Amino acid sequence: MGVLFKVEGASKRFGGLQALSQVDLTIQQGQVAGLIGPNGAGKTTFFNVITGLVPADSGRFELAGRPYEPSAVHQVAKAGIARTFQNIRLFADMTALENVMVGRHVRTHSGLWGAVWRTSAFQKEEAQIAATALDWLHYVGLGALASVRARTLSYGDQRRLEIARALATDPLLLALDEPAAGMNGTEKQALRELIVRIRNDGKTVLLIEHDVKLVMGLCDQVTVLDYGKLIASGSPNQVQTDPLVMAAYLGTAAAKPNAEPPHV
Ligand SMILES: Nc1ncnc2c1ncn2[C@@H]1O[C@H](COP(=O)(O)OP(=O)(O)O)[C@@H](O)[C@H]1O
Ligand SMILES: [Mg+2]
């Protein structure tokens, strides 16, 4: 145990909009940490900042006891953070296996010239990458669909494929942006079991999720954002009864008469 990932004072402004304002977050090794909050609260921006897709205006970051500077996407993966996207980002015309192989390439060595000359070291490594990628497909329950094009997979399976691709980079921290969105009850239950297995296998997970049942049942700690600010953080039970959190969700619902009932 110990701290795996620590963020202090992360801020990000888009024009006149303060999307993140001095957000702190500490995640213990081996835990599932939840990040929740109404739509537009800054959750995805937080992921974009820690994975280098969007440069932070300020913030100190620490991963596995070392200073961590979010930079280019492949550097982030090498440092040990992998993520999935709220809007699925797969290579739609590549097979499931090929999509996971792309993730695995982060951890390989042959490089460009090996690929151009198809050296024996390169070919051996490709076979190894394919084998490892297939293992990850089995791990997420997609082993039978390895040769299927990503675009023809069901929505739920595409989300699992994104998780397999992220896992193939051997991350210390797996960051999932609304992985249950669009899933039915059975798929959600399977996703929940998958996240528990990932945690039991020693990985640390940061989860953005709207489904309160999933968050309450899965997360060891929950952080709540509203308008870019951290408004609560603690155990799922503490957070659920926090007046600021209730007001944030009720405020959102009240502002939009047709909005879904509050999730928390
Ligand atoms: N690249 C961007 N440019 C301008 N505004 C952005 C950008 N990304 C996010 N935002 C704005 O920042 C706020 C937070 O968005 P986001 O992080 O996606 O929220 P959440 O994931 O919590 O729903 C929103 O108001 C959104 O419109
Ligand atoms: Mg989002």
C-alpha cells in the first residue's frame, strides 16, 4: 500500500471558463477511486490533463513516488497511466486484436527500422505482442472476437475492448471515463466484475462514473467535482450524505426540468 498517484492544485481554464480549479486528488495503491460530479463538472478535463491531452495551467503530479509531468500520450503510457475515453476511440476498421496490439506496442523495442526491414527480432516481437494482446482480450471476455472489426462490436464490447487496449500498456493507473455509459444491466454487472478483477490483480483504478450503484459498490474513495472545484472527498457513504454534494446534484436537476433524477 501507499500513495500511487497524487495531484495537487490542478487547474485548467478554457477562455472564460475555469474547467478545473485547484483540484487535489490522492489515490492509494490498489484502490478503486471514483470521480463523480454533474455534467460539465470537469471530470473528463481532469483525465485529459493527467494524460497530457490538454496542458494544465498549474498542478503538481506524482506517480509511484516520483514527480510526473503529463506530456505526449505515448510518454504518459510509458510512465504508467492508461485510459479509456467517454466517446469511444478505437481504430474502427482494425480487428479487436489489432486494436489491443497498438496498446501493447508502447512496451516493445524493435522500433521503426525493425518494422521496415521486418528483422527476425521484429517478427518474433510481433508474435509476442499478438499473443499478449490475445491474453488481454480473453481477460476482458472478448477472446472469441479477436478477428472481428472493432466497428462491428456491440457498444458494450467496444468499451471492453478499450479497457483491454489500455491494460495492454501494463499501466500502474487505469483511468476509465464513464465505462458503463450505454451498457445494459447485465453488461454493467460484468463490467463491475471486471473492474474488481483488475483491482485484485494489483492495478489501481480511477473511475469516472454516473451510475451511483456502480460507484457505491466499487469505489474505496470518491471525489466529487462541481464547476471545476472539488466539493467533497471521502468514502462513498460520506460523500453520498454530504450536503454540498446533494445540493450540486439537486441544483443540476432543478436547473433542467427534464433532467434525469439526481444520481447521488
Ligand atoms: N477543449 C475544450 N475547450 C473548451 N471548453 C472545454 C473543452 N473541454 C471541456 N470544456 C468545457 O469544460 C467544462 C468541463 O467539461 P468536462 O471536463 O468534459 O466535464 P465532465 O466530464 O465532468 O462532464 C465544460 O463546460 C466543457 O464544455
Ligand atoms: Mg466527461
